[in-house]
Amino acid sequence: MILGSKQIETIVIKKITPTQKEKKQIEQIIKSLKEIVYNEINKTNIPIIIELVGSTAKDTYIRTSVDIDLFLLFPSTIPREILQQKGLAIGRAILKNQEECFAEHPYIRGTFKGCKTEIVPCYKIEDTSQKLSAVDRTPFHTRFIREHLKQSQKKDVRLFKQFLKGIGCYGAEAEIEGFSGYLCEIMILKYGTFQHVIEQTTQWKHGEKLTLKPGTYPDFPNPLTFIDPVDPGRNVASALSNEKFKVFQKACKDYQKQPRLTFFYPHKIKKWSKEKIKKELDTTDVIGVKFPKPEIIPENLYPQIRKAKRAIRDLCEQHEFTIKNVTFTIEKKNVYIVLIPSTKTLSKTTIHKGPPVSLKKNADEFLRKWQDNPRTIKKPYERDGRVYTEIEREYTDIRDLLQDQVGRLNLGRNIDSVILKKLTIIEKNDLLIDNLRMFWTDFLDHRMIWER
């Protein structure tokens, strides 16, 4: 039986909306948390205000994904080092399975009575123009949504969030580079319903700019801009990557054409066998860079790995190795950056193009550099108004290039330090291992997740 969009959405809403009993349980947990936090606050002799923010405060959370975000609002006269010290101490005293995370200043993430919980210190301000750090505006987001989002629209927010989860685009964190919960909420405010979001976003162009309030706002170099209604100098969609922007648009177009439950709940992906992966890669050159996974939180790890990926690709292309694709995967103990070069070996010599003869100063410098250079095979010559020379390549094998030069690149503070200890250049056969089967399945299966 083929279901229409309304039938599918009714099924999903029933699955993701918390029952009254579940809501009361969460309310009791939050009440208990606040009481314990107040006890810790009383020990500080600082007039700290507690404010619940995020999806539990706005009643837009999905029943299977409950996150409690409790902000500690310090007076703006308190020095930042005291805010950090006292704020972290309160979080450490209360949460289990805790880790220290960092936005513009540290906060504690952990669990409380089985719920994922963050305790975040910030400053109490009267207006976002007074913010001393980015997190200071978060309470304003919560207040804005609570004031403007209709009760009937909460189901649309939940539906939109589950749609984004299903297509792999939910979350503004560095690992995902997708839509934040707040962005989902203001998009429902903008378009009214989930269905209208799907319809309208198929018309977007790269660089689309959205607002809730008319006015003149700054431009941002992002695929999508949504001006923050509580802080007009900020783009709420700044975390959204080009890749996730394209995936989202395609998902909306495909959902309009053929709505399916798999947009919200994709099938579990079955890993390809080693034999199938090997056959698929049979005529493809593959080379990998492997190094130990730095022991840092994902918010810090992913940006550094993306930087490393770009730097390694640039290194190869500077030495005339064309890279058709480059990707990465993070396993339990190691990081793999995987390159698909057009070829792994090049000819011993290359024609090196110089400046036009008309740029005499530049042409003379080119001649001086290459006239008697040990790498020069053929003396500089003129052709079609430009100078050229034939030189010996510095590297003819991509493996030698990577082995010699990757450790000299600036790949990110934490990656640089682990690479100094251990760096391995890996051939294709050594990348066809069992714990990389899911990585290869995702890389080689070109269907979208909702199509599988």
C-alpha cells in the first residue's frame, strides 16, 4: 500500500510526540535538577539565575531524543574566569558521565537521571547587543520561540526535525554541519507548516537569504542565510555546509515527488562484503593517510580533519597529482584520509609554464631561477609570447610525496602533534579492512540514504 504525505506525517507525528506521561516525567527530572543546582549556587554567594533553554523549554523535543540545557546566568559584573570556575564546578558536582566542552568558554556536558544534560554558564544581559559571548544570546532564542511559536506548530517543528534527522542534516555541530533546532523553529515561523517548508525550499538558490522581520541586514558567504530575529548581525544557518544544503534541497524535491517513510526513518544500511568493495574499486587508484585519532571532543576534531583533508589535497595538486575525490573517516582509534587520484605516478619531467614575455621583470626572474637549476632538463625558451622550461619533477610517486610532506603541513594543532608520533601511508589493499566496510559502503553506494 502506497501512503500519501499526510498519512506518512500522521504516523511520524504519533511516533515523535511525547505523551503527557512522558512530559511529566521530564518536568520532574528538570525540577529535581534545578533544586540540586540551586543548592550548589547557594554555596557560591553569587546571585546566579537558572534558565531552562532549548527544546525541552520550548516543548519542541522529539520523544526519543531528550536533551536538557540548563543555563546559569551570572551578573555581567562577574569576571569571566570566576564565571568559568564556578559554572564548571556546579556542572561537575551534579552530572554523571561528564565531559568539559568549549563554546566561547567551557561548559559541562553529561547525564542527569539518564537524560543528556548540559550545564552552561553565561552572562545575564538585557539585550543581545550587550552579549559578552555567543552563548549569552541563547536564552533570548528560547524566549522568542516560546512567545511566537503557536501550539499547533510544535508538531510541524518536530516533524521537520525528524525529517532532517532521517536525511542526515539535523544538527549544527561540526560533525553534521546541518540545521540547528532553533533554525528549524524559525523556519516553521517563516513558512507556517512543515509542508510549506518542503514546498518553498525547493525554490531556493545557493545564497538564499531569509528573514522574519523586514529590514537591511549584512550579507554572509553561506549557502543559506537566515537572519537571527534576536540578533540581526548573526546568520542562524552559518553552520550549514554546501553539501548538506544540496542534500536537503534534493530531499525536499524527492519528498514532493514521492513521499516515503524512509525520509524520516531510513532503512538500516547493510555493509557491503569485502569482495563487493574490492570489485567496485578494481580499476580505481586509492591511497590513504592514517594517523592516531586525537583525544579531543568532536566539535574540535572535525574542523581540524576537514582542514587536513583540504591541505593534503592542495599538496597533491601543487605537485600535479589530480585528485578526483578526497574523503575521511574517523574510527575508534584512527583517522583515515582517503584520496582517489587520477594516477599515483607521473612522468619524470614536466613542462613548467612561466610568465608572459611582456612582463619583463617576471620573465627575467623566471630565467634566472631556471637557467642553471639542477632540476632543469631543457633550458628556458619562448613560445607564443610566454616563457617555458622543462624540469625534473620533485615527486613522481604520490606515496613519496605524502610520506615526505604531510608531516610538514599545518593540519591543525591536535593533528600535527599526533602525526609527529605516527603517520602511515596506506595502499588500497590495506584500506579494504573489516572496520572500514561501512565507510566504503557509504562512499561507493551513490544512492541517497532515503533511496536505499
